[in-house]
Amino acid sequence: MSLGERIKNRRIELCLSQKDLAKYAEVTPGFINLIENNKRIPSITVLCLIADALTVSTDYLLCRTENKDVQWETQMPEEIKK
């Protein structure tokens, strides 16, 4: 599933319109449409606003996890902790 599909599916699950999501993300409904149709990629700032509005993690939207929870899921690798 793509970024656009995840955004669209979650938006529909929450009964939000593209206009509602666009308002929260500070973009136009047309831009949300382009993202959902995989014709544009949002900036990191917009992606974070979309994730907040949809109450999911950016990792979920970016297909790095199937878990929609916003909580940090992974542990820091040991070599980074040193």
C-alpha cells in the first residue's frame, strides 16, 4: 500500500473530507487529492501534520509499520547507544 492510499484510507476511516484534512495540514484540498493519488509527495512538515490529524505515526503512513499507534515502536540499536 502506498503513502497516498494509507492517507486516503485512514481519512475515510475517520470520516474526514479532503477539505477537513487540508485545513488541518495547512494545504489545499487539491494538494491532498494529489497526495492521495500518488502524484505529489508532502514535505516532512505537511506529512507530520497529516499524521497528527489522522492520529497515526509517520512510520505508518510511510509503510514502515502496520501499527497505526503513534507510540515509538522500535528500540535504538545498541551501536548507537554507545
